[in-house]
Amino acid sequence: MTKIDFKKELKTLYQPSKKEFQVVEVPDMMFFKVDGRGDPNSAVEYTQAIEALYAVSYKTKFFSKKNGKDYVVPPLEGLWWADDMDTFSTSRDKSQWLWTMMIMVPEWITEEITAEAKVEVDKKKDLPALEKVRWEMYQEGLSVQILHLGSYDDEGPVLARLHKEWMPEQGYSFNGLHHEIYLSDPRRVDPSKLKTILRQPIRKIQG
């Protein structure tokens, strides 16, 4: 049985340049999602969300393999914003950050399979955030992205260059939430070697 790795199948989405901003058209995709608020480094709510997402994702993969289609569970992704965006982009007050953490679900997975996966996880694990996990389409469309190498806390200059230089120069404006895709496991990789895709939905400025 062939095991599908979406990072290889969808190279334009998961293998961007680390030197240049690249414009991509992101297709509509299904995700398991959990919403929350707070510092990802310390908020219990964040830890619980990640635990529930991975548990359901791996159980879904198990059912898919059982039905004849195996795949590598895609990387963790996150949408980030704040009620006051200064706390996100300038002061970096992570306690005020809002987020949606998510893991992509292959197109052949049905609602019945996702529901069964959640039931099975609930039987074996006590996960407070399990009831918050939802299966939902994410429509992103035209976006710009780049591969960031290094600590999450060092993303600021790259984002500033994207937002204040590249986007205005190319005639684009914001069209969605800041999106991060985590290609490295922070528990096993030194912060200086972390690989994170930084993605921003955009639209052409009319005029």
C-alpha cells in the first residue's frame, strides 16, 4: 500500500523558497480545527487543543489505512490574530493572541469517518478539547508565502518585510489571517533550525 505524503504531493504549498516570497493559489481543503486564545508557550488551552487534534488526526489515518488508503498525517498549522493587532505584530503580547490550530484532512475522508474517529478517541483518552475539534473546509485562495528558518520569535522582520515592503510594492492587500505551517517538531529541533512556512492570503488592490 502506497503511503501518501502531502508535503511531497503538494510541493508548491509545502516546499516554498526560503529566499523569496512566492505567490500560490491554495485550493479549498478540509481541516480538523480547534479555536482558542492565549500564549502557545504556556496556555493549557493550547496544549489541550494540540493533543486533541493529533489524537483525532491519527485515528482518522488509522481508519483510512484500514479502508485501503494510507497517508502521512500532515503538519500542524495555525491561524493567528488578535483583537488589537498591535499586541500581535508590535508588542507581541502572546497572552492576547487568538488562534485556530488545525491539521489537514485528505479529500477522501468522509464525515462518517471523522465522527467515528472522535468516538474512538473519546473511548480511550480523556481529552478536554476533544469536543471542540471540528471538521471544516478552509478557503484561502491567492496567497504569498516563504519558508522561515529559525525561532518563532524571529519571524517579526520577515513579516514586516512582507507587510510593509513586498505587498505594497506588488500591489496586494490583506485578504485573510496570518497562517503558519510547522514543518519541524519544536520538542526535537533546536529553535535555530525550526522550519516554518509563513503564509498570508492576499488580493490585488483595484485601481
